[in-house]
Amino acid sequence: MASPLVSIIIPAYNNAEYLPDAIQSVLDQTYPNLELIVVNDASPDNTSEVVKKYNDPRIRYVVHENNQGLSAARNTGILTAKGDIVALLDGDDFYHPDKFQEHVDFLEKNPDIGVTYNARFELNHSAKTIRELWRPALTARLMDLVMGFPFSPSDMVIRREWALRVNMFEKKYVYVGEDLDFNCRLALAGCKFASVDRALNYRRYHSGRMIKDIAYFVDCTFQALKTTFSDSRCPKEILAIQDKVFASHYILWSIIAFTQNDTELGQKYCLAAIRGEPSFLSGHPNQLLKTIISYSIVDENQDHEDLLRRIISQLPPELSWIADQCDWAISRGYLLRFARAMMWDRDKDGQSHFEKAIAYKASIDRSFLHQLSAQLLSYKMEFGAQAAHGILESLSPYLEKLGSQEDVKWLKSNYSVNEAFYHYNLKDYAAVPHPVFSALRNDPSLLLNRGVIKILLDSVVRR
């Protein structure tokens, strides 16, 4: 076999049950010039038996005699790789068949880009059905990296020279913090990140999994952030928002602690988040409550009513007033679950969630409609305008029951405006006028919106 251009690395430890899906998704790629490196990190399960079932010369199998951790396993793969491009695949995730054709084409056209990433399908917990579509921004900067995790390791494709330039993964991060640290070091070294803007892998989740030592996870995350902030190359604008950065992580970890009934730790992190970013308590719904709602509905196997009440009951005494919004939060959770289920072909679940939303007197507002509009646009980008329009029309009668025809018109208008700006930012000027006129039909007041009219006129001229 000729020397491969792409090397895919799967660090294998205690995921033999899911490893066949991961391996097969690599072998099924439409792009042929690749190799797969499976690194068995002294896994106690039957990983070896799984790998030996595949008689494919593209597979290379490396075994660690002793468990060294995720970072070390990835480094072994990078050092073993023959390709100029490397990709990371967690053992329980799997790829879309077009993954590497899309990434290789993009990298060839953009030699200045060191890391590409893509949108992904988030699967329902302990299932292979789609829960939602995660679509990161087209570019990622250090600011985006420190604020959270715009993409996961399985989303990434890396020029190997960049991985070697920053000395790969830091081994002290055994199983958490390693990707944050790695990506921040890449950004500080001048590496550019960009999205190929297609959903090209599937991320698997597991119901009932617990984090044994939450404080350790947080410490590793913050150690990676502090290392970034202490680097002489870290820009002043990043250093100026350190409190906000730590707060964005504290708020998520506080809710994780509450879900595991670690009330003391959850309250500690929650108060730290509010001190770092007081605006988390501003508005309705405020960011803290929105984060609680979002986390409570992640797993369809869980009763989000019970989980949400349990989280809110553990909030610090200073935040006891949020309990007054508990029923509203439950209703909003059902509304979000309804829209999500309907979008991903689970109509029976969607209708059940809708009935419960009505029982809790749910209502729609601009915050919800903005969120739904963004999801519809992401769906359109993946499956086309006709498919997204079908989803929008199927949702409309339900939304009118909770609001009005004017609310649905506003949703359609906002969706069209977002679509127009998306095409404009991509310099796809020919695609801008149609969604603008669709928006105007639903909301004639947009004729007074300078931004909308500007991109319409500019697109016509540029065409």
C-alpha cells in the first residue's frame, strides 16, 4: 500500500463494545488514502479480539504494556502515523463516510489552516438515534477555545506537523483537560482553525455514567486555562476576561455536581460562577436557569422534571428565589424536547412532550424562537431548504396553539434573515435575495432594517 496521507488514531480503553462501529466507519470512508492506528492502552476488556476480526491492511495495531492514559495513547498514534494529516477518533464515536474526503479537499484548498473540524450529530444517550445537531462557528480562535469546547477531539483533523510542533498532548492530563490544553497551545503557536461546515461524525453518550471525582476534572481544566493565561503569547484581550472564562466553566461544573447530589461542591462552583460573571443572573430566563434547563434535558432517558427540581433545590440559599421559576423551567424543558423530537423524526415523543408543555402552561417567546430558528438553519445547511421548510411547517400548528400566527410569522422571518446572512458571510451572493424576500413577506417592517437591506443591495451589486 502506498504511504497514506491520513492517519486516524483510536485510543482504545474499555470501549470494546463500541469499537466495531468506530473501526468500520473508518474502513467505509469514501476517501481511500488512509490508515487506521488502534492504540490499546492496556485495556482490560477484549479490545484485541475485536481488532483481530478485521483483516484489512490499512489497520495498524499498537499495544501499551501498561495503562498510560488518553494523552499518551494519542501521542503514540501520532508518532506511529505515516500520514501528513492525523485525526482523533474516540473509541465510542464514529464517522460519516465523507469525513476525510471533505477535510482533505478543504485542507488542500486552504494551506494556511492547521486544524479543521466539523459539525456533528449528537446521539441520544445509550442509542444511535440523533438527539440534535451541533454546529460550531466557521472559525475558532483562542477566545472560543478558552470559553468552552467548540468542537470535540473526534471532530478534529490536524496537520501532523502542527501536532509535533507543540509537542503533541501533555501526558500529565491523563483523561481530562488534554484537548483544551492541546488546542490552546496550537492557537498560541499561531495555528489557524476552520470548519468544513458539514456534520461528519456521530458522538455517542451513555446514560447513568457518573464522574467519580468532579473536583479533579475541574482542577485539570483550570490548570490548562492557567497555563494558557500565563503564556507570554496570550493576548491582552484574553487576559482581560479571565474571570468570565473561569465562570463559564464553573457554571457547567456546578450543575454536573448538583446532578450527582454533591450539593456542597455544586454550591461552591455556582457562587464562584456568579462572582466571576454576575450577568449570569440577569434577564429572563437568566443564563444560570437556561444552563440548568439545557442540562436537564440532555438525556431523554431521564425525567427532566425530577432532575430540574433536584438541581434547583440544591442552589445556594442566596439563589433560592430561582425556585419560583421552577414550573416555568419545566415547561420550557418540555417545549425544547418537543421541538427536538419533532425535528429528528420522533413524532410520538414530540407530541407527548408537547402535551406536558401545555399542562405546565408553556408559552413561546423570542428567546425560544431565536433558538429554534438557529436549529432550523443548521438543519437546512445539512439537509437542504426543502427538508427544513417541511420541519418548520410541521411545527407551526403546534406553535400557534402556544402563541399566535404572528409568532410563527416572526419565526419564519427570523429564520430567513439568518439564512440570508449565512449566505452573505460565505460570499454566496446569489443565494441572498430569496431568503430576504421571504423574510419581508412575513415581516414587512424589515424594510426599515438597515442591515437586511444592506446585504440585499450589496449582494445584487456583487452578483
